[in-house]
Amino acid sequence: MDILTILLIILFTPLVASLVIILIGKERRKWAPAIALLGSIGILISTTGLFLESQEFSYQYSWEWLSFGENTFYLGFVFDNIGATMLAMVSIVSLCITVFSMGYMSDDPARGRYFAGLSFFMFSMLGIILSSNLIMIFLFWELVGFSSYLLIGHYFDKNEARQASQKAFIVNRIGDFGFLIGIILTYWQFGTTNLEAIAGAVGVDASLISHLIGGLLICGFIGKSAQFPLHVWLPDAMAGPTPVSALIHAATMVAAGIYLLIRIDCLLTLEVLTFIAYLGTFVAVYAGFCAFAQKDIKRILAYSTLSQLGYMAAILGLGYSGIALFHLITHAFFKALLFLGAGAVIHACHHEQSIDKMGGLFKKMPITATSFIIGTLALCGVYGLSGFYSKDAILIAALDSNFQLFLLLILGAFLTAGYMGRLIWTVFLGKANSENADHAHEVSPIMSGPLIVLTLFAVLVGLNHYWPFGLGGIVSLDLDHLHHLEHYKSMHKTVLIWGSAAWIVGLLGSLLFYGRGSKADRLQDKAPKLYAFLESRLWMDELYAFYVNKIQQRLADILSFLDEVLLRGFIIRGGAGLVGVLGVGLRILQVGRLNAYYLWFFVGLILLWLYAAS
Amino acid sequence: MVFNPNAVNSAMFMIVVLVATAGLFVLLEAYFLAILQVLVYAGAVMVLFLFIIMLLDVDKGDDLKLGRRKLSLLARFFGVCLVAFLIFNSFSEVNLPSPDLGTVGDYPGIESGIDFSTSAKSFGLILFTKYMLPFQIIGFLLLIAMIGVIVISKKQKTAE
Amino acid sequence: MTIGINEFIIASSLLFLIGFMGVLLRRNTLIIYMSLELMLNAVNLALVAFSRFNQAMDGAIFVFFIMTVAAAEVAVGLAIIVMLFRKKQTVSVDELNQLKG
Amino acid sequence: MHSQLLFSAIWLPFIIGVLFLILPQNKSTSSYRLLGITGGFWPFVVAWFLYSQYQSDGLGGYCFEFILPTGLESLGIYLHLGLNGISLPLFILSATVGAAAILYALDSKDARLNLYIGLLLIMLSGLMGTFASIDLFFFYFFHEFALIPTFVMVLIWGGLARRVIALEMTIYLTLGALLSLIGLIALYQQSGADSFTMIALKEALANQPLSETIQSNIFALLFFGLGILVSLFPFHSWAPKGYAAAPTGAAMLHAGVLKKFGLYGLLQIAIPLLPSGASQWSLWLCVLGLCNILIIGLVTLSQKDLKQMIGYSSVMHMGYAFIGLATFSILGAGGVLLLLVAHGLSVALLFLLSTSIYKRFASFDMTAMGGLGKIAPNLSVFYVLAIMASIGLPGFANFWGEFLIFTALAENESMRWVLYLAALGIIISAVYGLKSVGLIVFGNPPKHIQVFENQASNDMNFSEKTSALILILSLLLVGVFPKIFSDRANEALEPLYNSQTISSTASTAVSIFTSTSTEKSVHSDLDACEDSLALNEGLYHE
Amino acid sequence: MNDLLINFLRETSQTNHWFVLLPEIALALLAISMLGLDLFKKSPNAPSNPASRLNTRISIIGQIGIFIAISCFGSAFYEENRVLFGGLLEQSEKTQFMRCFFVFASISITLLSDRYLGKFKLPKAEYLHLSLLVCAGFMLLVQSAHFILFFVVLEMVTVAFYVLVAFQRTHLLSLEAGLKYLTLGALSSTILLFGIVLLYGIAGNPEMAGFVQDGFQFKELQQFISLHPENLIVRLGALLVISGICFKIGAVPFQIWVPDVYQGAPTPTTAYLATASKAAGIFILIQLLQGPFLALSAFLIPFLSVICAVTILYGNIAATGQTNIKRLIGLSGISHAGYLLLGVIAAISVPFAFDAVLFYLTVYMVSSILAFGTITYLGQVEESTIELRDFNGLLHRSPFLGSLGLISLGSLAGIPPLGGFIGKLLLFWVAYQAGLFFLLAVAIIGVVISIYYYFGWLRAIVLRPEGEELVEYPLDSSPLLLSERCFFISLLTLVVILGLFPGLLLNLI
């Protein structure tokens, strides 16, 4: 088989799975998980096949999709190093999540819809990964948004699901607004949206890129990767089923933003890159603080995702897109692991999500707890685990380029360990704080299996030199670049010390501060104002709510009122009324008395005469 | 005639006007028309009017109602004055070229077709030649008037 | 002063105007009708004068027709007025305002 | 033969429609059904068959020409039918929407169903005629012909306030139609072509372009006349109310297809034939189009009534078409064409679904709905998809329309501000679209709604499903493979929009490839780049 | 000398080709035979039996015969470019068309009147007699080329109309309408007459350059006026003549009688007034403007334009609030007169406009007769007070009448594919050709306003009455006869066919 066929198979397998699930009808919906699983396995197999087939990872194919006049738009595949790396990650993570979902959603009556959505999501995500040009990326970009909308809104009877799904889609659209304009401007600037061609053009003449285009294009990233100020949707998106959260927040959707940045790296000017770096750093710290004031286990993880995305953005802004990809991959695995672990916990606790109501779960569900803790350690960057490698690289690069950013990122690392420690200690240690938690027991193998697999990856994936099939070329490139920096050794030491200090201090500090399996939040008790401040998350949500309800809705209502009153009421009705009044007036003229009629004649004659005489 | 509140008096004045007009016709040497005027208008038509006025007994009504509608009346009066002024103005400005009175022939001259003449004979000739068609139509017009009068004022029949 | 065509026409116009005023001002249908006849008469006068001064017969012939027409009109009109009077016991136009609006 | 088929797509529905009006009412047998389906689907079949036979080598780019004198030859008027790349998609659109509407209506169990279907069929025949006409007179005539049943249907089956609304609608549409009629007459008169066919007009105007003032005046007539018909901003108020009042079929056919008359007229006639007139009005096109998008978009946001919301949203989307036309480029025109087709399908689908939703909730008030997902899952899916299509989700045809229009806007440096504002529309439409989905599909059913245990009895029945499927599949078809229309449209648009006048008036600032000399080197390098890319394209790398 | 006189008489009478007037003469004979038939009735004083349709039948058959004769063998009664009756008559293809038009209208009126007169037990013979004479009068009117003939015929028609309007003499409204029409009509005739006299006087004045012998003759007048277009008397005379005609067609400011008279008059008379009378007025107006007053067009066009604009607006605006059906028709008729004036003005410069006007007139006539037919058959006892609400749900009560109403109103409102649409289209077209942009705009506003009331009427017909309006008005007890049905169906078809194939009629004109 040639590569194109395999790529097509990879792309369309999940779509076919999704369609099959929809079409088999209600009665046979129980087959839905199996079909989705088949789809995922199919992706994995064909991906592997693809890797076996093509070692060099450079492939392009384009179709002319639409053409008007001299303007032709192409859609096409690109299969290169970055894409291959992403593809490998996505296929593995999504398989794990699909398997996990089979357990997690086993008692959900609407699992047909769920699995169809999941498969469709994978289709969209794979589409982004394989796109060779911006238009096709945008196509699938939007589809990703749509499928996440479906999945977040899975429990559609719940109000929060409605709000969250809506918010996610709309906030993403705001980002896409800029993205779309950026793509269009790119098209006119370069005459094509093919990324390779653009990169070539920029290589020839760097003056082609501009702040405007770069700035607009990163809007897409800001929306999809939930960067400030469009981050508001991500924590709310936890209203969806937990595996979805894993899929969206760990592996795919948010990663798509970073992936996009990596792809359009060449289009970004230095200023834009710096902006991204600062933005990412800010988010890394900001989200870390926010996570302290969350009680929902998934929301804590969501803020942690935000924070980690901030890291990726920061490093990308500093010019190391390979390291960003590296962190993306490692993060994908351990964050998927964490989310699935959280899912297992939630599932075990009968959909209890507040960490205050858990506690003492380590004994009840050891496998889950262990894997979860490993995941946490990986996140914190404990030496030897995957997170360490990527975070280490990020910090070194930051130290090398920008000391302020480095300090902030270290602060972020402290915070990460702090809130993750809080999470672990509260959930797994101590005693059960609620009946639901009390009755919890270990999840079935179908759910713990993926956890174990992901744990393995979370531990091992950091060793990028051992990635099979020669994946991660760009990662190695950037890492090598880093290793050959002038003061690499000393920097490495500094980072190592600070990094280790961060996770040790964070974990221990939180253990000391929060205690084991505590019922109430200590911070809330001791410093309610601080907690409230953190909980407010800089009032971003309130700001959005205010904008939506007060400004936007008011404006809409006012316009609607004006439309109704001024246009319809005043002009139209007014016009009709005027005619009506005139009509009545003319009827009054028709008095019925002959003398008045003679007067008409008379007046008419006088006018005639005047006209004739003039 | 116009301002007299009494209908009978109005009609009487009307007859005077008509006869006076007939006099003007005579001055214009249109003797036949003058006689017709007196006979048809002053005689038949006005008698009919008087007859109806008497029949309907409506001669008493003071229908001018000057008191009540003084203002509108005044306005109309000024309107009429305006028109009168306009007429004078326009006609005096234009000053219709006033030709001399030509001769009036006795009867249609055979050589030159129908010459100008006011004699009854020439009327007859022209009516029965050139104006034969309108003449016939006038007959129908009278028929229509007759039928109309009959239809309108026929005694009401009781419905079966 | 010689009496030219202008004088006749002005006289005729005035007669026409007086007739019009009668139509305009009077309330009695019969008198209105008489005023209309007066206007026709004014036209006749003008026609005769024109005919005489223009040395053309047609005007005089027209007078003949107009008279006939006027007579026919009067007949029909009076018939209607009489019928109306029978119905309403009045000939004032003020009362004739059933049709309006 | 093919031209006869084309003609039959007009007269067959008409005759069947008249039959429905004449035949005894209040009966509904299977033979009636069959008859209705024949009438409804015949144009559909014909349209697609003609699509497959289409070859654009006919005279003046028209195919399947059909000429029938109707006694107005002395005025240069013939019943002249034919299709080109621009009218073909719209022809197919009207056939598709018509088929769906009639299928849906056949099962609606409405009172006086036969009358309803008869009127729908007559309307359909008018629609087919509108887009198949080459003769401008008949183009207009068929449009009016299709309008009448609309009024009647609004009158008979309209909602509560039908009297006022039907009146308002009638007045607006008459005004618009008259203005555009005068515009067409003016065009005919000034061109001196002595013929009403587009072909002859085009030739005449190409040989002898009109002076700028005349062009501007005629264009203004056509612009505002047709604009009123398409619910251009200050003249839009009839549309939402009218659609809210109209019965499903009428709303589908009118909002979906008939309304496109105006834009089609601007696209096919006004702008190509009056280029300098159009360029003088381009600012107005843009500003009013933006008002449609932004103001009406926000107004849509505050609607509570489902049908009104759909109506307003359709008004809003027309704004894209106007600004797309304002670009005067082949790209913009193509985008408008695709948008017309896409919007026609999606808005028809939305109206269809709204009625189905109404049947479930007995109300159009969205705040009184909720939990449709529980009551009727299939319907919910359709509704969500329809909303997604209308807000321009890729994969549905609407996306391509909007995308191309946006792209065309950016071609010209001086037009980019329009792009920035217009693109805000994609956010606004997402907001109201999702809001309605949130209100209708999400949540729990209101208490007073009786939900049967057996979901099948709540959910869509066969004909509901089929007609919705027809529409959604068409949307997907065009959305995934826009080429099926774009290539033919391109062929037809090329001669219209590539003429010297348009390009010279429209593009004052041209993209970097052709204008600035300083970037010549870049240009050639880029070319080289593209060349190598082109080599790559289509080559398989093993 | 006697011989000479006889010769002279022969010469002057040479042009009296009575044969070309055969249709008119036949109509007159038919009219007289109507009266004659009454003689043979057993008791002439007995109220005419409603069931007796002998008069009607004979009248219709006779008229159809004449119609066929004119339309098929028209050339026999047609001598173009010949001096007829010493210049009193002139024939053209247009007048031939108008003769058919009037006979057609008269046939329709006869049919309508049969039902109406039967309903109110009015004498049929006299009515038919008068209406036939009126028809003959109209036919002569359009052919007349001489002011004397013109005036005499006009008066004949007008006097007959006085009678026809007041025909329902037991009814106050009819009489009142008759009186109003009578006095106002007489007034307008006088004005018209004065205008004629002024023209005659100035044209024949020997002191004027190029004076003419017969100032009544259109052709001679035209010659004279072309020499003196600036003369005040000429202008005044022309204005007065035109205003006299404006009265007939109901143009502002002489429109005031229209609603009252339309309302009070018997319905067939109203129909006659609305169709034939208006048509005759418009036709004469065009002929005058293209003939004698051609040289004055620069002076008259602004005047007529103002009249046209005001008429359109007045008619439409006044009709919006109107609920009485007959008044509504009257007011809308005013606006139609306005549209027609548009064509009349255009006809001065665009030859095709004449055809357009005639087409419009024909369509208007057919549609109006359909509308009046609906009113007649609606079965109200009192037709003068039929209100809009009486039409509520007519389509459901009687589909036949309902569709009559729908089609006729649709055509009047100018809805395609009906004939009225084509009529308006052609008018607008010629107006555009003539460059009357301002009037065109006014006409469009007028059409839009007209939608208000036409739509209200259509709505009433279509909508099923609801709630309080649920008052079922009984339909006429006696059902429609087959012949009546056939007649109306053929009219309906005509309206539709004229819309679809307008060329059929346009080729005839």
C-alpha cells in the first residue's frame, strides 16, 4: 500500500466508525463501543503500518479542491516528522481512552452517541495533524471544536453541560475569527496556504511575514489551547464525561493549538513569538494559582493543563518548537493518565467530583492510586519520569534566553507540585469523607488496563532518543541545540536543583499544609480572602458573564427593540399610518354635499386658469 | 337671479336674462337663433322650471343662509372676483383681434358652397347635409330623454 | 366705442361666471339647475358672437344643438329632482348627503 | 430533448398543482400522494439529470436552450429557457428544496392539504422557471408567479398576526419587485438590444457600454429593488415576521429559494452588465451588507421565537452575499453563488425542523422548550447539524460560501476593513445558533409536554426524516465537494467577471504578486517554490 | 336653381357613408326593438317578470352578432383615410378596436343588468334600450373628429347615463347619485363646451394668421394650433376641454363625483361607467393630444403629469380606508385612471404607448366586469352598502364566486400571471421610454399603496371568517345560470390568457 492510501485509511477509519455507529440504529447501539474500539485499533495499526512503510517522514499530496478564476484552493496531506510524532501520540492515547471509556461509559444509555462523538473527534484531530495547508487545518480545526461541543454537552440535560459546551464552542469561535482572517491574509500574502510553500517563501524573503498575520494566526492557538484570555472555556469543559476531558485536555484538542504554532512557526515574527512566550509564562503561573482554589478534581487537572500549555507556549515563544512538541507529547501521556485516573476515581465514587468528599482511596483502589501518583510525579517533573525531561529542557532554554521568564516558570513548577500534592494527599490518603468514597472500590480491568499502559508511557516517553521509527526528529534537533549551548552544564545543574526543589517543596509543603485526606480546605479556613481571590481567577469568568449578559445581550435587546420600534413600528407602520390618516382625511373631503363638490370644480378651474395664464 | 332667495323670482329673472340674450343674438343678426332662444328657452324650458317650482312648492326657502355661512360665502365671493379679474386680465391682455363684421348672406350661395348666413334656410341646408349625423343623434338624444323621464317618473308600481 | 368681439366674450364670460356662482352658492337644486342653464346660455352667446365675427356657420349650428341638448338635460334633470322631492320632501342639496365618506 | 425536459420541470409541477387545486378537496388517498410526489420530485430528477448532461458549449454559455414565443415577440420577449453554470446550482437548489418541502407537506396532515400542496407545486414551478429563464422578462415573471402562492399561503395558514404580516410582506415584495422591474426595463431600454434575453443584452452592452450615470441609476434601481426582495438591511423587517407567519413549505421555498432571486439577479445581471454602476454603489453594498450581518446578527440574538430567529438569521446571512458581491471579483461571485445554494438548503432545513419541533412543543417560544434530546433524539441531531451548517461549520456548504467571500474581501487592501467586521458574523451566528440549541435540545422537557416512553412515537417519522435527509445530504455534498458546482460556475463567471471594466474598477490595490516592482524577485522565487510544489502534487512518494 | 341646389346637396352629402356606421345603426335599431318588444306584452303596466329574459336574450344575441360583424368583417365598416360625413368622422384601426371593445363591454353589462334588474324588479326594456344606445354613442364618440359631433354624442351618452344612474328610482341613493352625476356632469359639459367655443372662436378668427374655416374640425384645429401654441385663448380652451374629459375619466380635481355615483348607481351602470365611459374618455384624450393639441404638448405635459400623479395618489390613498365595496372600486378606478394617464402622456412621444393603453383598458374592463359580477351575484339585497366584510370567506361559501373575485382583483392589482400585470408592465415600460421617471416613481408608490386595499379585499375573500365575523351572508338564492357561468369562465380565461400570451391582444390593436 502506498502512503496516500494509508493516510486516507487513518483519517477515515474513525469517521467510518462514527458513521457506522450512527447508522446501525438504536437497537444495536450496544455494539457502539466495540466499533469505536475497532476504529481506534485500526488507527493504531495503520499508523504503525505507515511508520513501517515510510521511514523518512516526508510526504505531500494535494488535491485541487475548488477554483475560481485564478484562485485555486488545495486540500492535502502532509506527513512529516512533527505530524508523525503527533500521530503516534494521538493514536496511542485515543486507543487508551477508548478502552477506558468502554468501562467508564458502560452504564450510560447514550453511549452510542458518545462513541460516535469520540470517533468523530479523532477524525477531526487526525485531520488537523495530517493537513498540509492552513485551509484544511481550519476545516478540521472547526470540526474539532464541533465534536468537543458534542462531547462536552454529552450530559445534555444538565445545565452546566449546556453552558460549558456553548462556552467552549463560542470561545473557540472567537479565536477562530482571528485565525480565519489570518489564513485569508496569509493566502493573499503568499498566494498559497500550503505550509511548506510558505516556509519556503519566508526562507527566501523574511520580510514577507508581518505582525498582523502572525498575531491573527495565533488567535486560533489562543482559543484552542485555552490561553489567556480565552482560557475560560477549559475548566468549564469538565462538565463532559471524564474520558472526554482526557481526550480534549490531554492529548488532542488543546494540543492542537500548540501543534498549530509549531506548524506556523515560520510565519511568526520575533515580536509575536515573544508575546507568546510571555503569555504562556503568565498562564503557567496564573493557572497554577487558580488550581489552588478548586475543589473539583477535574477542574484542578484542567488548570494544571492550562499551566502546562503555558509552558509549551513559553518555550515555543522562546524559539524552541521542538521542545514544545516534546513537552506536548510527554504531557499528553501523563495528563491523559491523570484524567483517566481521575475518571476512575470519580467512577468509583459514583460521580463524586469534589476532592473534599473523597479521601483514603489509596487503600480501596491501589492500582488507580499508584498510577495516578506516578502521573502526578511525572507532571511535577520528578527525575526520571517523562515530565522531567521535557520540563527540564524548557527551563534550561528559558534560563538561557530570558531570566525573568525562567523565574516565573520555576514559580509555576512550585505551584504545580503544590496543588498536585494537595490533590493527592486529599484524595488518596486519610479517611473517606463521604459515603460515596467509602463505597469505592477498584475499577474493572478494562479501565485499569489503559491506566497501566499510560503509566508505562508516562514513565518512559521522556526518553526521546529511544522513540521508535525515528520519531521526534524535530525534538532531538532542538534538544541537541540546547545541549550544545555554551553554559549547558551549569544551566542544567541550576535547573536540576531548582526543579527538584520545586517538586519536593511543593509536595511536602502541601502535605504539611493540607494534611492527609482533609475534609475542608485549609487555605479557605486560614486565609479566606486569599482563597476567594484565587477562586475568582482574576474575575475572568465574571467578566465574560458580564459581557455576555449585560453588554452583548443588552445590545442585542436594544437593537432588537430599535429594529422593532424604529424600523417596523416607526417607518413601516408610520408610513402605513400616514397613508391611513391621509386616507381618512380624503374620506372627510368626500363630504357628500354637492356644494362642496362644486367647490372642487371651482378650485380646479381656478388652478387651471392660473396655470394657463402663467 | 343668483342672489334672490325666492325661487320663483329667480326663475323670472332668469327669463329676463334669456330674453336679453336673445336681444344680443338679434344684435348679432342671428335672428333665427334669437327666436329659438325665446321660444325654447324662455318659453318652454323656463315654463317647465316654473311649473316644477310651483309643483314642488319650494319657493319659500331662504337657501342662501347668508348669516350662517357668511365667512365661506365671502371667501367664495372673493374667489369669484379673482376669477373675474383673471378673465378680464387675460382677455384684455390678449385682446382678441376683433375682425370687422362681414356681410351676412341671405341664403346659401350656390357657387361658393355654404356661405355665412343666418337665415333659417341655410340652417336647414347645413343641418341636413353636413350635420346630418349629429342631427340624427340629437333625435336619439331626445328619445333617450323621453324614455328617461318616463322611466324615472313613472308611477311606482306595487310589487307583486 | 365699438362693440367688438371682446366685449361679447367678456359679457359671455361674466354670464358664465354668474352661472357658476349660482351653482356654487345656492342650495336649491332647481336654482342650481337654472344656473347651469345660464352657463349654457353664456356659451351660446359666445358661440353666436364668434360665429358672427368669424363668418362661419358652424358656431350657429352648434347653438342649435346645444339648445336641444340643454332642453333634454333639463327634462331628465327635472324628472330626477321631482322623484327626489317625492322621496325626501326637499330639494335642498344640504339634505342630499347620504352618499359620502 | 434536454430542453424539453427542462421545460417539463416547469410545466409538470404546475399542472399537477392545478390538478390539486381542482380535484376534490379533503381527500387524501395514495394516488394523491403519488401525484404529489411525482410533481415534487420530477424537477429534482430532471435537475440532476441535466446536471449530468451539462456541457457549457452552448450559445452564450447556456445549455439546454428552449425558446417558445408567447406573443410578445415584437417587444423582444420570448420564453427562453436555458441553464448556465450560475443558474444550474440554483436550479438544482430549488428542485431539491422543492422536493423536500413537498415530501414534508404530504405527510403533514394539515387541514386543506390538497390546496396547500397545490400551491406549493405551483410555487415550485415558478421557482424552476425563475432560474431557468434566460429572458429577463420571464425571469421576473416566474418570480412573481412564485410569489403569489406565498402570499396566499401566508394568508391562509399564517400564524396569529397573519393579516398584518402578510400585508407587510406583500407590500415590501411588491415594492421590491416593481423597482427591479423598472430597473430591468431600463436596462433593456438603454442597452438598445431590442431583446430581453441576457445573451443579447450582454452582447449589446459589451459593444456599447452605458454611460456611468445611467449605469449608476439603473444599478441603484436593481440594487434596491432586488435588495428589498433579499431583505437588505433597512428593508428587512418583512422577512422574519413573514417567515414566522408562513407555513413550513412556503417558508422553505421562499426563504430557501425564492429569495435568492434578488441575489441571483445582482450576480448574473446587474453587476456584470453594469460594472461601473456597481462600483459606484459598492460602498453601499458593503455598508448595508455589514448592517445585515452585525445589526441583524445581534437582533437575532435576542429572539425568543424559534421561527423568527431563523428568519432573522437568514436575513443576517444575506449580508455576506451582499458584501461578497461588492468585491466584484470572480472569487467573491463564486462565493456568493455557493453561499446562495448553501444558505437555501440550510434555511429550508431549519424551517422544516422548526415545524417538527413545534409539533413536539406546541410552541415556537424557545424559552418554553428544552430537552428535545430526550424527546426526539434524531430530530435533535438534525437540528444541531442544521444549526451547525447555518453557522458555517466546515463540511457543510455554507462554510465554503463564507470562506470564499471572506477571501475575496481580503484581496483588496482597501476592502479589508469590511472583512474584519464581516468576520465578526461568524461569532455572532455561533452565539445565537448555540443558544437556540442550548434552549431547545439541552435540558429537560418542560412538564406539560407529554413524552411517550417509546421514543419512536416522539421522533421523526419517515417523511420528516427523508426530507430532512435530502437537504442535509445535499449540504454535505456541496460542503465536501464544492467542485461539483464551482467548476461549472467558474466557467460561467469567468467571462462575466473577468472583463476589463470590472477588474479595473474593482481592484485598485492588487495583491503583491502583480503590483509592486520591489517584490519582483520574491515573486519569481515564490513561483519557483510553487512550481516545485506543483511537481510534488500528484506525485506519489513511495 | 333647384337642380343646382340638389347637386349641391348631393355633393355635401357625398361623404355621408352611412354604411360605415352600420354597427351603430344596428345597435340603435336593436335598442328601439327593445322598446317595441314591450308593446307586445300582454299587460305593459305589469312589472316586468324577472324570469322573462326575452329582452336580454334578444339584446345579447343581437350584440353578439354585431360584435362578430365588427370583429370579423370589420373592413366593411371601415374606411380609413376617407373624409366621412364632411369630416365629422374619422376611422382608424384603433377606433375599430374600440368599437369591438364597447360592444364587448355592452354585452357584459347586458348580462350583469339582467340579474340586477330582475332582482330589483326594474324595467328591462328601457334599461337595455338605453345601454344599447350608450354603446352606439361610445362607438361614435371614439370615431368623431369634429367637436360638434363629439359634443352631441357625448351629451347623448351622458344624458343616457343620467337616466341609467338614477334608474333605480325607488331608491334614494340611486336618485341622489343620479342628481350628483347630473349636476356635476352638466357643469363639466359646460366647461368642456366653453373650452370648445374658445378654441372655435380663436381658430376661426379672420384676424389670426392661418385661421381656419371650421374651428371644430380636429384636423383644421390642429393646423391652427400648431401655428399658435403660445396663444392664451388656445391654451385656455385646450385646458378646459381636457378638464371636461378629465371629469369623464375621473381624474383629480374632477374626481369627486366618482365614489358617490359609483356607490349609488345600479351595479351594471357602475360597471359601465367604470369601464366603457372611462375608456372612451381616455381614448378621446389620446386622440386630442395626438391630434389638435399636439402642438401644445410642451404646455400640456406638465399639467397632465401633475394631474396624473395626484390622481394616482389620491385614488390609492383614499381607497385605503374605504370599506364600502362600490366606493372602493370607484376610488381604485380613479387610481387606474391615473395609471392610464401615465400611458396617455407617454403616448405623446411614444407611439407604442397607445397600444399599451388600449391593452390596459381591455384588461381593466374585463377584470372590472368580473369584479362587478362578483358583487352582483353576491346576493346582497342592498348593493350600495356592500361592505368589505360581506366578502368574508367567499371562497369557501362559493368557490366559483370566490375565484371570480380573486382573479379579478388579482388582475386589477397587477399580479402576474394575470392580464393586469402585463397591462401595468406595458404602461410602465412606455412611461420609461417616454422618460417619465417622476411619474413612474409615483406610480410605483401608488401600486404599493394599492396593495393595502386590494390585499384587504383578497384577504376577506380567502379567509374563513373567525370569531365575531362568523356571520354567514346568504348567497343569492337563484343559482347562476349556465350561460352566466360560461360567460364568466370565459372572461376568467381571458384574463389569464392575456397575462400569459399578451401578444394575442397586442396584435389585434
